[in-house]
Amino acid sequence: MEKPKLAIFDWNGTLLDDLPMVYQSVVAIFRHYNLPPPTLSEYREEIEADFMKFYRNHGMPEGITGKDLNAIRKRYFQEHWNDALLRPHAEELLLLCRNQLGIPTALVSAEMREILIERLRSFKLMPLFDEIRGNSWNKEEALIATLDIFGTKAEDAFYLDDTYDGLMAAKNVGIKTIGFSAGYHSEQRVLAAKPDFGPVTALREVMTLLRQMEEM
Ligand SMILES: [Mg+2]
């Protein structure tokens, strides 16, 4: 890939290291119902958008609904808000794009917009993004809209994401993908998406990749 013209980032599990907190909320849900919690690797191997499948496969009785689980999860997240950390070098990576390489930055996330903005404010990251898009449950649509805003062709943009689904959405749109395999999905699942670059396990590796593209 020649030097990219637009850098697009996923948030949860990618720039935000919230997997430990999310997994602990899963443990809390299983404990609430006196069920043995799945392991972290089982979670990373099996969790999908239809999350109830995962819970049913691990013994969650039919009478318990997604709403019940979400109530426990929501309470856990509120109590453990500060357990989610900004991933090391996130800020440097954004600065590298904008200041040294002259590439605009966009954030495309399925996270609820208010939560996303609150997080970005607390990490002082708001000024480091040219475009911030929350509520992006349909990643394909959100990525296309993001390309439109910057007037960038899909193949001139890259997208960094930690899940099979996120990477596939970008690939379907024609955006170059960098797989991140230290987040929600196991390395095997990230590899299954056949990302154009990576998988990488640290943001520092993304910085190295971008510097190499700059020299090409
Ligand atoms: Mg993610």
C-alpha cells in the first residue's frame, strides 16, 4: 500500500483496552446465576454479535433474557468504568498520523455516542480525531459515510480493528485492513478475516507499519 490518505480506527478492544473489564463483566453475569464462567480464551474464540448464543452455549437457561444480562453488564460497567485503559501508544499513533504523516484520523465505533465522547474527553483524545462516529452498529455503512466526508477512495484508507466482523466490514467496502489480535477476538479469528496487514498485537507495530508505507 502506498501512503494512506485516511486513517480509521476502531475503539473498543483496539485503541481502548477494555477486554479485561468486559470479560470480568461476563464472569459477573455467570456468577450472578451460579454458573461456571467460560475462560477468557473461550470468550475471545466464541463471542459474536448475537451474544445470547455464547451465553446459551455455556449453560444460560432459556428463561433468562438478553435484557436481564444487559442490566447486570450495565451495572458492572458503571462500577468499573475506570478499569478500561487507553492502550499504550494510542496517543502517539494518532499524533504520528496527523502531525508527522499528514493523514487525517477518524474513529468509527459501535459504542454508544455519549459513552464514546465521555471516554475520549477523559483521555483528552477529542482534538486528535478529525471525525468521530459512535453508534456505528452497521460498520460498512459507517465506513462508507466516513470515506464520503473526506472524499477519500476506499483503497486509499486503512482501518484498524480487533474483530473478524469489523475487518470484514472494511474489506467489503474496499478499505485496506490492519488486523489487531490483542483485543476481543482471538488471533485465529482475526487471521480468518485475512487482513491486508498484520495481525499486530501492539499499537507500536502499527506505527512501524505506517512509517514503512511512508517510505514506499
Ligand atoms: Mg473492537
